[in-house]
Amino acid sequence: MSDVQLYLAIGIPTFAILIGILTNVVQHGSVNSRFNSVDGRFNSIETRLSNLEHGVDTRFSNLEARMDARFNTMDVKFDTLTGKVVDVDNRLTRVEAKLGIG
């Protein structure tokens, strides 16, 4: 075997291995950039969902405050109405007592 044949027998497989390693490095960089892109998308979606959650929480808090205010006014009106009914009952009791009915 001559020196040229020896160099070719060792050099061609070594060169092929180096080309394979270089190809793997390029593919690894490509896959890594795709993962970074997907990670960015997830971060964007997470931000959007967080903003949506904050908006919904705000709307429910406002709704809860309005409902509490309405229930409080209804309680006041109900207490007033109950007081009026008690007044009418007292008057009716006095009228019945004067007439001797009750």
C-alpha cells in the first residue's frame, strides 16, 4: 500500500466524520432556535392569559361591588317596609282596642 492510498484510506472516513459532526452542530443550532421560538410563543400566550385573567377578576370585582350595593339598598328598603308594616299593625291594634273588636 502506498502513502497516497494510506492517506486516502484514513483521510476520507475522517473527513466524512468531520462533515457529520458539522452537520449535527448545524442541526442542533436549528432545533435550539426552534425551541426558543416555541418558548417565546408560550411566554406570549402566558402573558395574554394573565392579562385576560386580570381583566376578568376586575370585572367580577366590579360586579360584586355593584351587587353588594344593590343588596344593601334592598336591605334598607326592606327594613323601612317592615317598619311601616309594624306601624300599621300598631295603629290597627289601637283602632281595634277603641272599637272593642280585638
